[in-house]
Amino acid sequence: MKKILTVLFFFCSIHTFCQSKLSHFFYVKTTDSLPFLDYGLGKDRLGGAKMTFLDSNVVLKVVDSSDNSYKVQLSEFHDAYIEKQKVVRIDPIEEKQHLTDSWKVWGDSLYDYVTVQLDEKLPYRSVMEIDPSRIVVDIFGATSNTNWITQLSTAKEIKNAWYEQPEDDVMRGFIELKHQQHWGYRIFYTENNKLTIRVKRQPHVLDLNHLTIAVDAGHGGDNIGTSGVRTHIKEKDYTLLIAKQLEKALKLKKAKVVMTREKDTTLSMPERINFLREKNPDLLISIHLNDSDKDTVQGVSTYYRYIGFRPLSQSILKSMLSTGLHEFGNIGSFNFSLNGPTDYPNCLVEVAFLSNKDDEKKILSPKFQQLVANKIVAGIEDFLKNL
């Protein structure tokens, strides 16, 4: 009898603990300063592994707290983390089942859209897929209400759209594209809690003289980046020199060029991202110089985050290898902030290593800087031709 009572006491204690832990939650809303969800609390020099950017005023349920982040419950089986400074606390809200309304696929003169009516600004995440080319969007906390999808012929890039209910409180939307190459999309809410996925169409003419290319000179101002191993030159100065050469080379091809900075300016990553959202380029190239603890490491590398944007980075790396630089590689799932937006194909180019004497010598040469610019342009052209 004593053993039975002990076991009962143990289970009752566990139940009481769980109940008390679950009862200590509250709600927050995201702010408009590019809030993003992290998968976990792990960190590297570029921050934690990011799940997705979110729109402003998205409601999140906080279930735990660390020094700088809240743990939020997205659905029954999904959690994430968000920086405390990216949210504001709100009054308690009613716990209820969030039912979706009808879906719609349509297009205007510039973009295609998928919209779904919700009763609250719920959190979401998205994934790019290839073969077939499509966008997959999870809406956390949403349950189907026997809705339908209206698809209009005004949509030019979206080939098909459908949804599934993989979990009781997760709706998954599939957006199949007509072209293999992803050209970008943005997820946001419009009036009346309507979740919108705006899809960019493939340009009608795949030529530089019909495209807008954004060029980002890495670092700048207070952020000097790395330094040369022998000359102690600053990364921020030479990324700007190469970026200006790239601007000239692109303009010779009649491309429209947007520069995130044209002088030694301090710019935060949110400032750069907001600027690029306003300019809405077709492609983004970010110029950086690499560094390693080992002075024997050298070479060129290109970086992407989303698999749908990889082809651009592959073409640029292939072209850059004809400069005579060693290959450091093509790196995916990269956590660099400017690789984060899904709005346009983007590529980070680490031209060479300032920590390597041979690479540093090349970086110092104006002729090499011009060669790098020409090879990046050739890589973009090869990317376009391969489409």
C-alpha cells in the first residue's frame, strides 16, 4: 500500500508541475524591425539558426524565457525562439481554434499572389523546394474549415496551389511554380488578417540590360571587418573598391545598379535589408573578404541560404575560379543576414582571404579588383543563359 501511495504521489507531483509550468505563459506581438524566429538557442558568429522572418503584429505565445530570447509555442509540436527586443507584451487573448477561410491565387501587372483569410495574425515559415520548383508555407495554429482555393488566370508564375493539414494545428500550403528558377517571394499580412504570399515572376528578358542588380559592399564605417595579414588593410575599404568596380562593369552591360553604400558608411543589417526591400532588385551580390586562423587557407567562395538561389552562387564561383584563385567552395544554408531575405536571388562572394599572403597581394591590385568585377558579371550572365 505504501508503494502505491508513493507512486500516486509521484505522478500527482509531475502532473502538478506540468500544469503549473503550462499555466505560466503570456502573449506578445512582433514589432516591425525585421523580427525573426530562431530554431534554437545555439549561436555562432552570425547568430542562431534562423527559421524565418516574420511580419509585424504577429501574435506569439511565450512559454519560457532565456537571457535575451523568449521560447514561443507555434503549435502543439513546434517551438521557436525570438529576441525579446523584437516583440512587445500584449494583454491575454482568448485560447481558441483558429479556422482558415477561403484561399485565392491571382496576379496583377507585376506579381502573383496567394492569399488566405485568417482570424488572427498567426506565425508561419516557408521553404523553397526544387525539382519541382515550389514554395511550401506552414501556418502554425491554423485549422482547415473545409475551404476552397480559387485560382485565376491572371497568375502568370504560379502553376498550381493546394494545401494539406499535416497536423491538427498546422496548415501547409504548396505553391508550384512554372519556372525552375526561384525569383523570390515575400510573406506578409494585409488588412483583416489576410496572409499573403507575393511571388516574383521570372523576368521577360533574361539579359542584364533589363535587370536591376543590387551590389553590397560588406562592412563599412564602424564595422571594419577583417584586416590584411601583412599590410593590415581594412576589409571595409577593399570591399567598397571591388563593389565600385562591379558597379562599373554592370553599367557597361546597361544594367541598372543599386548600391547599398557608396562611401565609408556605417549601415546595420536591418538598414541594408529595408533599403533593398524598397529598391526591389532582381539579384543581390554582396562583396566580402575572408579570414582564417590558418594563414595557409586561401581561395574564393560563394554563399547562399536557400536551395532555390543556389544556381546564381554556383555560376559566380565557376567564373571566379578562372581568376586563378583556389577554390574554397560553394556554401549553402549560410546564416549571413543578407542571404536571409527570400525576396530575390542573392549571393555572398568571399573574394579571397586577407589572412593569406598570396590572396592579400592579389586583393591589393587594382587590376585584380577589376578582374574580379568582370568575372562576377560573367558569372551572372552565365546564370541567366543557363535558364
